[in-house]
Amino acid sequence: MRDQAQQLAEMADRLSGREIAATPGTQPPCPPVEDARTVAARLLQRVGDRVVRAQCSYAEGPHEFADPFLDRLHTQFLARNGEMRLLIPSGLLRDEEALARLDELAASGAQIRISPCELPTATVFDGRVGLLSSTRGAPLTVISDPETARAMSVLHNAVWARAVDLSSAHAGWIDDDSAARVLQAASRGYTDEKAARVLGLSVRTYRRRVAALLDRLDATSRFQAGVRAAQLGLIDASA
């Protein structure tokens, strides 16, 4: 799926024709090519008249929310009661600045999920038009080609269906070796007695920690907890 995401970004670059910087006061030279600001203004007007659905994703990096234009667009979109589904890679859970911004977006109504699969930094509106950043710091590319926009929407839906809700994770888990070890043992199908022995815990303590982790991950079984922990990057599923 990561290869598909990369191919999609490359295809978007080809079909969009060119990258256009969102420079204040500039106008597109001729239709139908539009700059990011023109597209954003039209979308914000539309979301004021009806519900518009945005599918967003952020790539992993040193605080990908640094793009003030895209960040401001998302803020204004949510303020107008737009529906937003935001996907982030599990690696961003280590970024305190990114987590703080995610909390703000969630409080504004954004649905946020975490996935080990990294998509490009992009937003697709109603599966029809998109804004994409192919490389960090580069101007946003307007994706107006219907087939490309639909492909981005379909890929987002596929990753979203397998992702885990942000509320199931906390930044501290990444560095919590004890929780990771309990999750790893539970996911391997050990008996409680064997798992407790491997971890150097009493059976009662092990069971109590497993129960707490199941609740924290909103899982109904240890297998499900192991799958979700792997999706969050808390454990290595191949280990």
C-alpha cells in the first residue's frame, strides 16, 4: 500500500500539469488551471451552503502541520461544519507539537485515525478535487483531474477502514516498554502463566494489565488488541 501511495503522488504530479504556489494577490493565467487559494475559496463557499466531506492525510516528518495555508484551510473548513477524516502515520505520535495540533483538530470535530501506512500530505474534497504536497516545503499541487481525485479518495478509504482511532492511543505508549511487552506477549498467544513468567510478573498482575490494555485499545480480545497495537506501531507484528 505504501508503494501505491508513492505511485499516486507521482501520478498526481504528472496529471496536475504543474505546481502552483499559493501567492497572495495572484490569479491563474487561464482556466481551467486554478491555484490553491482559488480552489480553497470556492470550497469554503460550498461548505457554507451544504455539507462537504474532506479526506485528509499527513506524511510523517518534522511537524508536517507547518504549512500555514493548508492548516488554515482545515481550521476554516471545520469552523463551517465540514466533515473531516484525517489519517496520520503512527510515527507522528512521537511528535508533541503534532499531537497538540491533532487535539485541536479533534476538538473542532475532525475524525482522526492512525495507521502504519503513510500517505502523502493531501486533502481531497468530495472525491472530486484535491490539494497535494508532493514534497515537504513545495507549493501545493491542485488535483483537478477526476480520475486522480477519485483514486486518492479510494486509497484514503482503504487505509481509513484499517486504521485505529486516535482516542485509542496516547503519546506515552510509544515509550512505555512495559505496556509494549505485555501487548507483545498477549499477541503471541501465550498462556497467562507463560506470559507472566516471561515478563517477570505474577499471573494476577499480568491479567490486570492485559484487561487495562484491552479497555484502552477498545478491543474485545487479546488478538484484536495485538492487531490494533501493531497498527499503532506500539509493537512489532513480525517479532
